[in-house]
Amino acid sequence: MGVTRHGSGASATLRALGSQIHPVFMLPAVAASAFGAVLASELTPWIAVLHGGIVFCELYTAHVKDGYVDFYLRGEDESHPLTAWGCRLALWGASTLVFIGLAVLATVVDSVAALLALPGWLIAYFHAPQLDTHPVSATVGYPLGISTTILGGYYAQAAALSATPIVYAIVFLVVLSGIKIIDDATDYEYDRSIDKRTVAVVVGHARARRLATVLMALGLAIVIGGSVLTPIVPPSSAVAVFVFAGIAWVAHQRHAELATMILIRGTYVFLALLVAAVWFQPLR
């Protein structure tokens, strides 16, 4: 049984398997793992790499499963580079790597570290077709994965949790949920035609956009409030807030598809500035 639907041989197989690596959505998750590690007082690089590798394989699982469901089960996509058997092989391979990584994490840290890394795989595997048909689970699935990744990245280093990673996990859960609402609106017409209940389908375009704006603003407000009222968030984190707010304002003027592209890339900047604020703490 072949792995690829187009071409044959090792190079075609590698291209087909590599096509399921989507950096735009995978980089923030891996970066969130690194961010959680940076928040800890001491950093063990190889454990950070291990946790980031687990997260990468979890996202790969999500993309393969999503593509398999959309093409082979729902008939939404016009084409797919992998055969059905190739999808199953890729799912098995990526999932095996995830659970090997979890076993290593449980051995070198503890079982809680492995349990905090497990939700990423559960969300990835069950996103389609189970979680992506309800407005709540379709919206918070990816953001929740990012949030638990921050917590897991921190715990893998510290073998404990504190208020600091929890606050940042909440921030990204809220901000990314707003972005996800806008992202889902790009498929509004099709989702509506198949009764796929995203937020945009349930409440309409205009209300969905307003809700997304409120969620992003709330997430930014938490950072500002934390930087002013508590020692948890460094004061210089305000720079990240103002930069992302400017990016969000530019995105607000654009249609849903372009707005999503701008906001996703804006999260790279937001996360990078938060990392710099936490790592260097220039105002302390």
C-alpha cells in the first residue's frame, strides 16, 4: 500500500509526509513550550527540546487527522497528498513518538509532567471530527492546547506550577480564542451549508467579530493589569501589549482571511516580546 497519491519513491513519500508540516500553526505551539520553559527559574535545554518535540508531533498528528477527515470522510478538500493508508501510517508514527516522549518525560521529571503534555495529543487527535463541530470546542481547542503547552513547558523544568505560567496560559487562551473565531469565519458559507456550528455560524459575522475583539482586548488587559498590580508580569510586558494592539487594529480593517494571517503572525511578535520581557526584565 502506497503512502502518497502523487508520484512514487522515497522523495515523493517524504514530500507527502512533509506537506503536513504547517509552520504557521506549529511554530506558536513549539514557541509556547519554550516560553513555558523560559518562565521557570532554571532551564535545562534538553528537556525543553524534548517537550518541544512532543508538541511538534502533537501538531503533526492534528494536521494529518484534520486532512484525513476533511478529504476522505467529509469530502471538503479537493485533494490530499497522502493516501488513506498513508494518513493512518503518519498518525500512528507521530502518535508513537508522542507517547515515547511522554514516557521519557515521566521518567526524567515525573508523571505530572507527562500528564500536562498529554492534552495536546488528545485535542489534536479528537479535534476532527469530534471537537470542531461545536462552537465552544471548535474555538478553544487550539488555544487550550497552547495554554496547556505553556504550563507543561514550565512544569517540565520546575517540576511544579506557579501563578506565573497560569496567568500567561490564561492570556493566550483568551487572545487565541479571539483569533480562532476570526479564523473560523473564513469558512462561514461552507460551514453554514453543512451545519458546522462555529461561532460565526451561530451568532453571525458581525457579532463574532465583536466577540473576538473583546476576547483579545481582555487578554491584553490581563497582561497590563498583571504588570501594574502584581510582580508576576514584568512591567516591560506592556510593550508586547501595545505592539499587538497595533497589529490587531490593522487586522480589524481587513477581511477575515487576511485578518487571520496578520493576527497569527502578530502572536509571534507578541510571544517574542513577552519572552524578552520575562528573560531580560529591563524595567526591574
